[in-house]
Amino acid sequence: MVHALGDTSCVWINKYGCLLIIPSSMGYILIEGNDSDHSFDLGLGSRLFAWAQASRCAQDFSHTIVIPDYEWAEYEFLNLPNTIVMNREEISKIEWRTVLNYGNYLKRYPYWRLCGGNSNLKDSVIWMKNDPLWSIRFKSNKINSFFVRFNKFTGFHLRRWHGVRVLKEDWNEKLRSLPNAKIRFKYLKFWNTHTMKRTKKVSTDPPWITDKQYFSALDKVDSNVYMSTDLPEELYQYYRDRYDNLYCISDYVNEFEELVNEEYSLDLNDTTNVANAPLRVVVRDLFDLFALSNCYQFILSSDSQWGQSSVRLNNRPRHYRKCKVLGKR
């Protein structure tokens, strides 16, 4: 129950019967529901989208962003402005209301939850002018400096593995586009798993982009290329064989992990509060995204918040005009 006290505060009675007088400047927006149940995808791209949406609301209505420690293992490493961390117990004791859209009603209650991002919060124009993601950096300046080496690279997102489900009736066509029988067999075996098998068309499934389409874009690149992908190494090695200017996480990860150990004094074999997210996986995920984001132009796969967030983190608005997006519907 909320009672307005002028324009500066409200009286709020929580579910435990406690009476709280809360200044309007002490509102909070919890972003939740963007995690993943899979170690291969921690949902970082979608969580960054939701954080940016919450940041816009927080800035306009003098709120603070709340991230749950059971979804955001990255908070140990990143500087997220105007953001605090809560654990599951702290979050459960608060009566959160759902953010439905952008509006002044957000002033009239102190605790709001933004679940999974919200399509009603249209802010793509603001992203290009003053994107909240531009403010996200590592807490360590040495680590931020590490990524300068990618400033003259072309960033390439090869999206294939867990992120792309293929309709069963299309399997033969897609398999024929792959280079050899060994690789075809690995894809076929993977598509037959419970989580990947698709017998009915789903409109939100991202498109399959062929090697021919990717090669057509890469053949025109005259700089070094950083490739971000969740494919196992044996399924992208033929890309590396074709392009001697193509680099990926395996070329840098040992050096990066040594620097992280030095700067944060962490054991990368430790677990985190996030299910299926060992610390080493979190660190490698962060490396992959920030290496991609520090490139000066991009070849991206459509419908990917990973690729889109990498461009948005770039902090150079003109680079929106230096993106080639493949697979647009």
C-alpha cells in the first residue's frame, strides 16, 4: 500500500507490516529473469539490454538499479554505474511491482521489477545518442587497456551452435552446405538432442546463415578479424584454415586469465552464485564480448543480442553504420 507525501516521498507498508517512509529518490528497479540454465550461454547479451532499459528509467526517475547475484556473476569484474547487488533472500523480502512501460507511475512506488527486458521500453534512438552501455567498463584499468589491441580489427559473430535451432525438414539442405561428412555428422547428432530438436516452425528462431554468406562478407575484409562464436573448435577450424587473418578466444585467453588473476586475486576454478557458471566460464564470456565490442567494424548475425550488445558497448555511435548484419528477415 502506497500513500503519497507531496512529491518527495511515500509511505509504504510491506508484507511484514513494516511502515517505511521512502524518499522518491530512493526507488529501485530490479532486473531479473535474463539468466540461462546452460553453461554455454549465460544470457549476458540479454541482461545488458535489460540493464540499459532499467538505466534509462533509473536516470529519469532517480532510481537505483538492482541486479541479483544469482544472475550476475560479472559484477565482480565490471563497473555498472548506479547499480547495487542483492542476494535472493534480500530480494524475496521486497514487494516488487512489474514495469509495464515507461511513465511517471514509476515515481509512485519504490520497488519495481523489469523481467527479461521489456519491448514496451523503446529506446533504440537513445542508444545511438547516449547509450547507457557506453558507461560499462572493467573495474581494472589494465584490463580495459588489454582490449585496445582489437581497435583495428573487424568483429565477426559466427552464430550457429546452441543459438540456432533448425527445423527438421530443413536438415538435409543445411547439412549439404557444410564442408565435410565429419562436420555434418556432429551437427546432425546435436540437432537430434532434446533441447535442439525442432519439428515445428517457430517465428522467433534465428535464421541459419550459410558458410557461403559468411565467406562472402569475410572475403571483403582487409583487416584482422576477431571471431566470436560458441561453436566447438573442431567445427570452426576450417574458417581459420581459410583466413590467416582470423583470430578467436583461444589466441588470447591464457594471457587474459593471467591478467585477471593478477588484478582480482581470484581462483578461476571457483564456482559462483550463478547456476552452471564457473568463474572461468564467466571470465571467458566477458573476454569474448569485450574483444568483439572493441573492434571498429562488425559482421553480425541477425536476431542476436550478443552481437547487438557488442556494438552498443563500443561507445562510437558512427559504428552503427559499420555493421553488416547477415540473415535479416
